Amino acid sequence: MELPSFILNQIINKDNLTPINVNKRYGSTGYIDYIINEDFINNSDIIWGIDNAQRYFLSINYNSYINGVFNENNIMTIFQRYTDQKRLWVTCGKVFCNEAVVFNFIENELNHTFNNIFGLFFEIINNGKITTEYIGWDNIPIVATYELTNFKFNKLKEIKQKLILLKYVLKIQRNFKERIQIPPNGWLVQKLLQESMIAQRLYIH
């Protein structure tokens, strides 16, 4: 069993999707209002499933910075609104920009154009982090950054792997060039420094 193709078509790395079983759970509203942090198993930020009414859902766990104020472990879900309407989906939970929306996935259209919360939802799934601006309550301008809960951890892990490879290549090159009296490749040294600086910034922020 997998998510409908019109949902999967919006997602670049399907391997990041973790299925969970919620068949016997019921929410107070009759919809997907019961997803909690403990549902994000195996350190996953993105989970999906089918509820007791045979409706698909897709949830993310993310941190936010709203005008600089940090808030962690938010959960946002998009889900199939009715059992007999496969393409009508809505949002719930801690929705981006505090704007609950409905979206109808058009039949036979593979790549939908999103100009709303659904667009941000799939963008954070694909990129791990997004920033947007909007006007909040009382007409206050808001700058919001959203990132998947494990975004920094995964990014640091990726950079660490790059650093290990770069150091290994640099070591081999130095050993070789010392024998023929040629200085190490400046590009490799510069690249190593750049990756280290990125890792430091991620760790600090």
C-alpha cells in the first residue's frame, strides 16, 4: 500500500516517507486530529497512513521561527477529506501561516501548481526548510521559517560524510604530491574549509 500517485508525484525523495498504522484510532472530530509526536517513529519527520474510514493522510513534524521566536515539535497534517472523494484534501494541526485550506488535486494532472499552504507543505518535505512572509492577525508582518525537526541533524550528517571524504581525498593527494614536490590542491582545501563553516553555522543556530 502506498500514497496516491497525485501525492507521491509532488515528493522528490519517497524514501523519507514512513508509514504508520492508525486503523483502530478515532479522533474527537472524526478526522485526523490525533497524530502526536510519538507517532513519528524511527526519527522520521514525515509519516503517512490510512485512517479507520480508509482516508489517506500525510503528516510532518517541524520546528518554527516566527519573527525570531522558536517553537519546536509542531505537527501539520494534510488528509483526504471524505472517503468517496479521493482528491479533495484539507489541512489540520499546526498549519503554516495559521491558514487552514482545502485543495482539490485535479485528475490526470501530475505536477500541480501550488500558491498556498499545500505548496509550502510539499516544499518543506522536499527541501527540509522554508521561509515565508505573511500578514498575521492585527495586520502584523510576519517572517516565518519552518524546518523539519531533524533537518539540522540530517544536514550535519550529510556534511560530516562530505568532510570525511574530502579529508581522505586531500590526504591521498598530499601524500602523492609530497613525493613529487607539488603543493596540495587549493580547491580541495577551500572546499574543506567551506563545509566546516557550514557545519559550524548549523550547530550554532
